[in-house]
Amino acid sequence: MMQIRRAERGDLAFIAALEKETFSLPQSEAAFADMLGKEDRILLVAEQHGAPIGYVCAYTVCRESDILTVAVAPAARRCGAGRALLEALIEVLTGDSDAIFLEVRQSNVPARALYASMGFCEVGVRRGYYQHPKEDAVLYKKEI
């Protein structure tokens, strides 16, 4: 059974390792540790059978939230963890935020399909946003 919960210090090594495995310009473990105590930051972990399998982090400024990263361990992908993380994040943000934004690589078709299925709408493109490899980002927005 999958559980979504707030991240704790004990999750940081897993989060940093998955971040490094998933993204070409990963955030550091220290950056994630800094998020834990801040009111405007949210860091959630998906856990299955007592082990972490994914995470999502976001921040809110002036009632607008931005999802920084969503990552699920390769062995746990396509099993609903990404959707569960996003649903939990939306629930946490409801009432404190009016809209959620995110960027995703143009070539990341599975993620884009997930966001569209959850009511996120394409609102623009950021040319050359990603490096290693260089690629455009599609900007999504969801009103909440």
C-alpha cells in the first residue's frame, strides 16, 4: 500500500540520490534539507511497504505555487506514485494557493500525459530551458 507523507531528515539521502539519478542538473541534499523547515516549501515522499519510492517538492509565493521536481524510482514508475504525489500536493496547497505551475521537458511524454490528465493546461514554452541535453520546457498551469 502506498502512503504519501511529509519528508523527514531520514529521507534526504534517498531524495538526493533519486534526484541525481533522474535529473541532469540535480539539486543537492543540502538544498532539500533547507526545504524541510520552511513554511513556503513542501516536500512530500511516496512510500510503499515502508520504503520511499518517490518525492515531489514545491514552493509558494503570493498564492502561486511552483513544482520544482517530481521523481519516482524507476522500478516504481507507471504504478500511480506520481499521480498520488501530485494529488497529495494539490490537497496540501488548496486554500493557500490559487494556481500551480511546473515546467517539463518537451520530450517527457509520460509526464506530460499525467499532467494533462490531472487538469494541468499548457500555457507556454521556455526555449532552451533545460541543459544536458539542451531542450525546451513546456510550462503548465493548474487553477486550484
